[in-house]
Amino acid sequence: SNEINNLLSINEIENTNYLLQAIMLANAFQKALVPTSTEFAEDALRFSMTKGLEVANTISPPGAVVQYVDQNVSQTNNQVSAMINKVLDVLKSILGVALGQSVLEQLTSSVTNTFTNLNIQKIVHCSFWCYSCPRHLFFSSCLYSC
């Protein structure tokens, strides 16, 4: 098959004790991926924020949505580099961390292939990360698709 799949993974779990919990959370939030039809594909998936909030309220220990961002990035010209920069700026502001070179290269390739070759991303890019302080553990996720 000539189909190109671009996979992007941003994974950072400093304390491996939380690995099982991160996997369980990722599995729970699969329920928030709903089938949708687009002009390009009938078997596409999208993340339903409503279902995601329902999942957050049913997991144990209970989850809490501290903040979420639902942002569309668009432009009216065909400059791929400009779109790449827009997507990178959004991800940097949402993640609050510097993206490593390999992640930047994967993301650049994904956006380039999607917008240049009009390849549809059939795999949803979702990343989970955590931050802990003495009394709290914070899990976050970011959904990226073209």
C-alpha cells in the first residue's frame, strides 16, 4: 500500500510508577473518539469533548478538567512552512514545554505530507503527559489531527 501514516508520539513520564495509570487513562479516553464522516473519509475519528468530559467524570480516581483548548488553525494561502509554524506555536503554548528535535521533525513531516500531498491523517495523534507536586498529579493530553 502507498498509504502514508504519520505517527507522532510525545511521551514523557519521569516517574515510571505512573505508567500504568497513564495507560489506563489513555484507554479510558478511547471512548471519547467517535466516528465521523468528512469529505475525505468516511471512517475518520474525532475527539468528542462532551464524551471526554463524561469519561473524566467516571474514571477512578475522579478526573478534573482544569482547562481545555479547542482551536482551529487555518490559512488562506498554500505556504506549508507558515502552517507548520502555526501548528508548532499552538502546540508549544498548549504543552508549555520545548519540543525535542525528533518531535519537531515528525510534526513537520506530518503537516507537510498532509497539506502538500493531501494525505488524510487516519490516525489521531494524541499525547499524554503528567506533572506531579507533593499533593497532586496532573495528567494532560493534546489531540492533533489534520
